Amino acid sequence: MGHVIYTGKAKQMWSTDDPEVLRVVYLDQATALNGKKKDQIQGKGQLNNEISTLIFTYLNAKGVKTHFIKKISATEELVKKVEIIPLEAVTRNIATGHFVTRFGVEDGLVFPTPVEETYYKSDALDDPFINRSQILALGLATEDELAEIWQLSRQVNELLKALFAKAGLILVDFKLEFGRLGDGTLVLADEFSPDNCRLWDQQTRSHLDKDVYRKDLGDLTPVYAEVLHRLKKVLEG
Ligand code: C5P
């Protein structure tokens, strides 16, 4: 069974018999406002595990290096153990969320080229914005790693914009995390689910992501189930 290595807001990481492999357990928990809003949502863990499994399998097949190995149960998957780089790489195709509150632009403004922002992963500091020279000064990542993080983020954006478009969804923005394998290879880590991206319906522009929870727009599980259903239709026919 192993032991708990880390408990996050929506996932728990467990050790396994293999020192290079961890077991991820997706929890039925939703948080917003950096943990200040928190609820149990039955079925959410299973939905995120299924959605993230589809996305990571797709990215692996397209040659993107990730930590993902396989899904092992409704709420669990196996991943390669990585040293997490404490950065959040946010890519925005359309202005919404904090970009709108920070810069006062119109919600829904389409960027001619994607906006790229980096945040320092720290609950205690509320995930502050961090720039390149600050990252280098703090030794959080090397110049080469930063270049690779943004090259991979751009590749993921292109692949997933096209994938979600086939599912009738607009990929508005998303957050990625990266880690280093034992040999230093940089890989995509964490998860890709409606918890860490924004998806709008192409026709109605309704939100099919965690904004439903953040803004109290209704029940989360039917919305995540809709995303899963549409993705399955595209990927599995
Ligand atoms: O809140 P903000 O507009 O900066 O979010 C941009 C994108 O990054 C959204 O898709 C959001 O879900 C994601 N994000 C995240 N974790 C954070 C901050 C943002 O997944 N701590």
C-alpha cells in the first residue's frame, strides 16, 4: 500500500514498492481562493482521474514527455516519481479570470498570441507571480529548463486547443506543472482536468470547468461528466 508522501488540495501521493513510481489518489474535494473555499464533491475524484488519464495518454502518444504511467482504478493512477519544480506555468488564449481583474480588459478578449505567466508554487505566499530573473535568482529552475517548460507548454496548447475544438470546447487557459526525473529529464507532471484549465462551450460560451464552483454557477459533477463524455466521443469514437 505504501505511505502518504504528500496531500494536496485535490490529490494524495503515495509511495509504492518501486522507488521510481508513485500512486496518485484523486480526492472528492474542490477548493478555490487558495483553499479558503473548500467542499466535498462526490464523484469529482473519479471524473478528474478519467479526464486527466485521457489527456495524458493523448499527450504521451503525441510525443510529449509526461510523468503519467497508467490509470489503475477509478480514482487512482501510477506516475513516475519526479522532483516537482515549484512553478505554475499558465498559458492564456483568451482573457478571463485574474487577467481581467489585473489588467481591466474585456472578459473574452482573444489574444493574438498566447499570454504566458509563471507563478511560484507556495500556499504560504499565495502563489505569487514570478518573472524569469526572479526564478533564476531563487534557483527554482535553470534557463534551459525554463525554455523547455515554455516550449512544452506551447506544444500542449496547440495539441489540446485542437483536441478540445473537436469536442466543441474552447481551451481558454490552463496551468501546467513540471518535474525532473532522476536523470534530470524534464517532464509534464500534475494533472490536466477542468480543475486547472478553463473550457467554454463553442456555441453557448457556458463554462465547463472549475469556474462553475468558483462562481457558484451550479453543480460541478454534471459539468465535468459532460467534458469527459465529449472527450471520450472524440478520442474513442
Ligand atoms: O485564476 P487565473 O485566471 O490566473 O487562472 C488561469 C488558469 O490557471 C485557469 O485555468 C486556472 O484554472 C489555472 N490555475 C490553476 N491553479 C492555480 C492558479 C490558476 O490551475 N493555482
